[in-house]
Amino acid sequence: MTDWPGILSDYRSYLRIERSLSANTVASYMSDIAKLRGAYPGQRAEELTTDDLSSFLASEVEHGISKRSQSRLVSSLKSFYGFLEIEGRIQDNPAEKIDSPKISRHIPTVLSVGEVDRLISSVDLSTPDGHRNRAILEVLYSCGLRVSELVSLRISDLFLEDSFIRVIGKGNKQRLVPIGEPAVRAVRLYISQTRRSFASKKDEDVLFLNRRGGQMSRQMVFLIIRRQCQAAGITKEVSPHTLRHSFATHLVENGADLRSVQQMLGHESILTTEIYTHIDSGKWQRTILDHHPRG
């Protein structure tokens, strides 16, 4: 008789409480380990060997999963068996010798400063929606927020006199992020002039409200940005994350310290932030080649 249900219940608690992972990450890890369990019915997790885990990975690769998914699967296995090791359920960790696939770094789409200006300036301020939408764009770009962080912002998270906002990021971790003066002006104008036309008792502290007075959805923010790109004549594939990438890229291009950018973005690892040095080096390379006498 295997003890998978008990182990999985304990593992879920470990991910949520001890590692403070987001609900989406916990769900992904649990889904991966459920697949492993399904691949070896009747066997205990503690009995599986490195060869078993490698065979499981090979089977998933044959089903056509991407290198990114392969990498996450390896992370899931290492996390799960690391947990079993911590708990004293195993002595030798079979996941230790499994390597993640090499993933080429994807250079994200970035808007130029001029394109960001065009995007924000394209908003029609003659309607309550316009003031809200402009404030959304200003905050996304000024603070480099994830869309989930933006829609969760509350009025009580704003410290506009001190030019800071409090952000609740992945794993429920808080950070303070500077907010620029154009974004401060846009938020103040939205709150003082038009937010009351959306407001209701239901979500009275939520900053950005939909027409029913509730918290905006992530999908609604995507739609707003898509429409504003059309209005601004921007043909790139743009999402809320594009403004986050643009924010970070423009900071690095203007000499911001990478550690500071890491803190503002809420990245756990500096390696994640280093993608923006690759974008910057591409610009540097083009500048050298354009001006080199033998270029």
C-alpha cells in the first residue's frame, strides 16, 4: 500500500507554508508529481530510482513537451525529492543527478521610450474610462508591475507623497517600489476625478475598478492595452508584461544598477534580471557597429 495521498498533502503544505510559493506554482508542481505517480502506479515515491525518473522524463519528452516545460518538470522532481529528503523519508535523492535541459534565453518585446509616450498619449481623457486607463498604463510602466500586482493594488498601498507604492508580489511577498511623477499625477487625477463613477462598497479599497465597481481582471487590462496600441498605431505584440520589460530595459540602458532593478521587479534571482543586460548589450553592439570606421 502506497502513502501517496499523505505525502502529497504534506508536500502541498510544505510548498505553500514553508516555501511561500504562489498558488499557480504550487498547482504546477502538484500536477507534475501527480503525473509521476500515474506513471508508476502501485509504487511508493520512496522506491523510485534515478533511472525511473529519467524514464519518466523521456516519456514526457516523447509526448512533445517544450524545453521550458521539461525544465519545470525537473524543478518539480528536485523539489519533491528534496522535500522527502528533508522529511527523512529517503536517504539518497534520486533527482540529484537529473539535469535540466539548456534553454535559450528569449529576448522579450520592448517598446521604445517614444512608443511608450505614444501609447500613453493615445488615451482619450474625455471619459472616466480614459482617466483610469491612463493611470493603469502610467503605473505599469513607471513601476514595472506584473499585471496580477497591478489589479491587486489598493489605495492603502499608495504612498504618493513619498513617491512609493507597496506591491504584493509572488509568494505574497511585499516590496516598496518608487513611482514617478507622471504616474503620481495620473493616479491622483483618476482618484479625484473619475474613480467615484466606478466605486461601490464591494471593493472600496481596490485602486483600479471595473464598471461594476469590482476589481479589474487581468484579461481586461490586456484588452485595454491592445486597444490603446491600435489607437497609437503600434503594431508590435504588446501585453502588460511588455511595459514591465520596457521599464526594466530603459532603466538598464540609462545606467541603473542591476540589483536595484532586481528589487524593483521582485525577482528572486539576479539571473532573471540579467536578461535586460542582453537587451542593452544588443543596443550597445549596434551603436558600435554603426559608428565604427570598419563597421
